[in-house]
Amino acid sequence: MLKLENVSVHYGAYQALSNINLAVEQGELVVLLGANGAGKSTIFRTISGLSKPSSGTIHFVDQNVGGLSADRIVEAGIVQCAEGRKLFPQMTVYQNLILGGYVHRKNKDKQKQTIQEVYELFPILKDKRNDPAGSLSGGQQQMLAIGRALMAHPKVLLLDEPSIGLAPLIVEQVFEVIKQINKSGTTVLLAEQNANAALRIADRGYVIETGSIVLEGRSKDLFENDDIRKAYIGA
């Protein structure tokens, strides 16, 4: 469904990504593991059209989307939930959600239906729909960020470090929702440092170090890999 072939990205003379080969099949939940600065966010930015590949191809369904503008990639069905949430803190929860569905702004019935689906997934967002996004707790803000991304009806949802800065219990709740989103039919590519939580819900995984994929495999195999456990799980 989504396939990167030999994708490299340069920022001037600096090579941020080197020959990335990565695939996500329809219905899968795939995790991209790596330390801070390894290149996870750069891969996401490149898929989303925010960074341009200097070489290689990005195929989505039946088209080459490498180099397309970010808005056209959202229209195609790839939606990113960015690291750090990137909410509009002075705007209400409801207003943030409506912005997420901007691509479908002409279809008011679809917007109304989707916002109800988001409220069913995250009941707290309905309760706080008139509150400023900046007044929410960290976990609630992450739920809002995911909900806002879902408003665009993604075929593939890119989740960049959704557990960052959250308490362990909230991380567990967020990952349970991600699993639920995937089971409802949305393909998910998840970038994470929290290997313990991510590998428990993912089908497969890739490990990235200094801009290169160094390992890939089924989640069970990665979880049992001694090097992965030492580097990302602490065991």
C-alpha cells in the first residue's frame, strides 16, 4: 500500500536519510523504532510531502507521491499526527477537530459523522469540546491530536512519537486506542522510541539508526532480539 524504495534525503550537504526501503501493507500496523535523531521524523516528513526526497520513490496505492505537496498527499489519504501534537492551544477542542477535516470541508454531513466517531473513540473530547485545547492534560491533548488526524479520513495514519511526555498509564490507553483504530480498518505507521509498548501492538517493525534501516522483522522477533532489548527496552 505504501512503499519507499531507496529514498534518500539531503539538507544541503548533510544526508539525513540513506537508501530507505520500507513497506506497509493495507491493514497493517507497522512500527519504526529508533532513538531521538535517528531519522524517524524525517521519514514521516518525506512521506507527508514536508521534505523532498533527493532520490528514490514513494509509492502509495497506485501512484508515485514522492515530491507531491503536503495538501495533495492528505487528499490522497496519507495523514500525519505530528510529534509534539501541534495543536492550536487558544482554539477549542471542536475547532481543532474541524480544522483536521478541512480536506472534506464541502461535505458537511461527512464532517458531522466523523466528529461523532471521534467523540465515540475519545469521549473526553466531547465533554471538553468547548474548552481551549491548551487547557487539556497531556494525554487529552494527544487524544485530540489523533482525533484531528482521523477527521481527514486517512487510509494510512502516520503517528510520530505519540507516547512522548505521557505517564505510563496514559501511554497504555493511547496505544490501546491506536490498536483499535487499526482494527477498524486504518493502516498505521507508528514511529516510536518506546519499543516495549509499540512492539506489543504492531505486526512488523523496522529499526532506524543514523538515517539508515538496520533491521526489520516481525514484532515478536524484534521483541526477542537481544540488541533491541538492550537498546530500546532496557533488558
